[in-house]
Amino acid sequence: MQPVETENSIDVAVALTRSRLARAAGRALLTRRAGWLVAGAAVLGASRPLLWPLGDEAPLWSGIVRALGLMAAGLVVGALGLILAGRRRRPSQLGAARAIDGALGLDEVVASGHAFGTTGRAGPVVELARSRAASAIATLDVERSFPLPSLRPTRPLMWRVAVLAVLAATIGAYDPVLTEALVSPPTSTESRATSRLEEAARAVETRTESPRRQEKRASAATRSARDRGATDSKNLAKTARDAARAARRGDRSGALARLDALRRAGEDRAGRSGRLDDALRRIAEALQPASASRSAGQARPAPARTSASQELRRLAKQMQSPSSQAERESAERMLSRLSKAADAARRGSRDSAASERAAEALRRAAEALSRGDGEAAARALDEAASRAEELEEARRQAERDAERIMAMLDASGALERAIQMAMLGREGEDGSGQGAGMQMGDGEGEGGSPSAALGRAIAARLAAMGVTSGAPGTGDGGHVPDRGRSRRRGLEPQGLLHARSQVREGQRAVLAIQGLGRGGEPTRAFREVFPAYDAVAEEGIQDESIPAARRAVVQRYFQGIRPGH
């Protein structure tokens, strides 16, 4: 920088010096507080689990990146804050002038000249002071006179940053799922079941696109029903993919929760075709004349695949026929039939919006018939027939989707069983446990008795409820302290904990024992195995070995399967 030489540049020199001193103050404050800044940034990075959770879809390794990112952000923001705070401590203009005097080795020369200049006074004394100040600053070099503190980090500071960064990354990378995945990584059985579920989800999702390519000229009702079914199927496929993703991440609890939601939604979706068929059948039965019902006796009406829409079309033509006034049955009976049909359609509205529209059209037809307006009734019945055709198309679409949905539910059940076995410390269905011949729950090897099978099923159910150590056994993990173990040693199940299949494919394997204690006399094997596990659960609740959040669930479960309950 060139020296300041002009007489009227005193104020400029003071301003430049003041700015320079402000920068120096900011750097000095940053240098003094560097240790605290690094420590605070490390605490921020270590707080990543609280400040920036990973969520359900983020890779587990991203916890380290996020922790280091938070630490780096803390360092940058903290450094900027300290620099700005230091600059706010810059000296006043008079203080800057005195700093110039100190740098030049003068005694209040520049300060006096600057002070006289700011007062606006004039006279020989003022001119003399200003002249001396201008002469003094003629040799001033602001950058050399006021050097800035260096921001180059020292070696001890760099070591401190490295150590704290490692600590922040280690602590900040913590996640319950990561811990579980490191302690008990996904087994090979879980990986195979996950791949199978992903393939089933892709099959369901791919199926939703093919009808659009096959029938581009379909009616609006057909396209509407197909689009609704495609949306539901895509949602199911997304839930399945989320469950598979959680299983691959090692988030067994999250995967079980999503699999449970998938099972409920999938079973509801798979049963949609049956409910729609029932609604169509009820509509057709309500519309059939009473004479037809009497002639048929107790025989079941014809299948309702087309009868509902055909019956509505027939009634619409009957209303439009000029000779129908003397031939059709009384208005009161027709009104009763239309009212019953509307109620039947309204009960099916949960599965299709066409049901609600059909019920509304039937209601309008009944109102028109009560007014004696046959033409309006015919138009309303014709609209109801169109809505019935939508219902029939929705039912056909649901039937086409049901097969793939059930295959996906079957795959989800296999993954759920594999996860439950892994939570108990076993390899899974393929079985590397002690029970020879117990693969897939069938076999005649060691531990194949009915009591052992029921014991394994109850233990698996406890694991599914989150009480992974809540049943007596010989697994790799710990178990609830059992003070009565010696009295029940003969009842301890050995080997692979897996229930025999007593439910249809696609449902949870642990449901095999849900009804064993209900509705009739329980088997001798069930009576033998139940007291042991019930006592263990009670002892676990009393000595607080079972988490408080799970105690009510465990109590309700054993109460539900208690013999004679």
C-alpha cells in the first residue's frame, strides 16, 4: 500500500487503520478461542443422532458423513461468528489515531490533528496540529505498521482437531439399527427372503402397467377401476420395498413393523374381489322378482358376474316399455326391491366408489318411481347398470391382482420368519440349530415333539413382540432370569424355534398358535408347554427383565392363549 501523503488524508488514514485493527481483532479472537471452537464443533457432530436422525432409507454409513458434516459446519459457522464478534470490538476513530501515534513512536500528534479536524475549529493552533499530523502520516504504511495475526493452525491444534473429529464421527455415527447390524448382521436366510420379497414386489408393480398397454381404448369406467387398482397395488409394492430395504439395513424392528402393515393391507386388498362379488350378488338378489326367488326355492342365485348389470338393464327396459304398466309388479314391491339393492350397493362402497354411485342412482330411481316418472326411473336404472359394470370390472381387476399379492404376502411371511429366527440368535429356516430334521418346522429329528414345537412357536411369538430373551431356551442370546428353570428342565425347547405351519401361505408363521388356547379343549401338548413359558413371562415382568413398554403386550398375549380362555 502507498503511504498517505496529503494533508487532508488524515481522516482516510484513520479509517484505514480502524478497519485494519478490526480485522486484526477478529483474527485474534478466533485464535484465542480456537480450542473452544473445535470442542464445540465436535460436540455438535457427536449430537448427530439427536439433531439429524438417519431415517428409514438413509444408508447406515451416512451417519459418519453427517457427523463430520455437522462438525465442519460448526467450525465454519463458529469461526465466522468469532471473526464478526472480534470486528465489533474495533477501536473508535480517536483510538485508531492514537494507534497510529503508537506505531510511529509519536506522542498524541496524529490524535491531536484528527481531534482538531473533527471539531471544525479553525486558527493557527489547529492548522499547526493538522500540519504536524499530515507530516507524521506521510511515512505511514498501514499494512506494515499493523500486521494481521496468522490463521495458520498450529500442530497441537491440528492434532486436537483430528482426535475430536474421530470421536465425533464415532459417537455421531451411532444408530440403534447400526448397532444391531454390527452385533447381529443380516443372515443368509434373511438376505434370500429379502430378495424374494423384492422380486414379488416388482411383479406386483409391473402387473399394474400391463393392462394400460393392452386396452388403450377401454371405457372410462374400466380405466377408472383399473387406475384405482393400480394405485393400491403400487402402494403395496412400495410397502414391501420399504420392508425389504429395512431388512437389508439390519433394521429388524422396522422391517417387522412394515411387514405387519403389508400383511394387513395385502390381506385386505386380496379379499377385495370377494367383497365386490358379494356386493354384486346382493344387488342381483335384491333386484330379482319375488316369484323367481320362490320358484328357485332354496337354490343359490346365479353367479353375479354379469347378473347385477343385466338385471338393472332389464328393469330399465321394463320401465321404458309402453306395455309394461299392466305387466310389471306393483310400485310398492318395486320400491322395496330398489331400496334393498341400494343398501346392498352402499355396503360395498368401501371397496369401490362405483358402489356409492350405484346406490345413489338406485335411490334416484326409487324416488322417480314413487313419483310415477317411469322415464326418470329408467334413466337412473341405466346409470346404476353402468356403475354395476364398473364394479364388475373392479372385481375382475382385483381377481387378477390377488394372485400376485398373495405371492408377495407369502414372501413377506418368509422374511418375517427369518427375521424372528435371527432375533433369537438362530440362522433361520434353513436351520443350523440343534434340532436335526426341523427345517421348515417339519421333521422327526431331535426336538420334534408337539410340546417342543409349541414351545418354539411361543418363543418365536415373544421375539416378534420384541421380547427377544423372554422365553427359556438355549439360544446364543441372553434370556429372562428363570428362577424355576431347574423344575422345568424337561420342557425347555431345543434347536430351531419355528412353528409348524397351521395357516395358509402368505400369513405370519407365528399366527399358527394364536388360537391354540381358544375355542375348545386344548391339546395335551399345549397344556404341557404353556405353564413353563407363562411362568417365565410372569417372572420377567416381576423382576423387570422385560422392558416396561412390552409388559402389557406379553400379558395380553399369554392371556389370549391360556388354556380354557
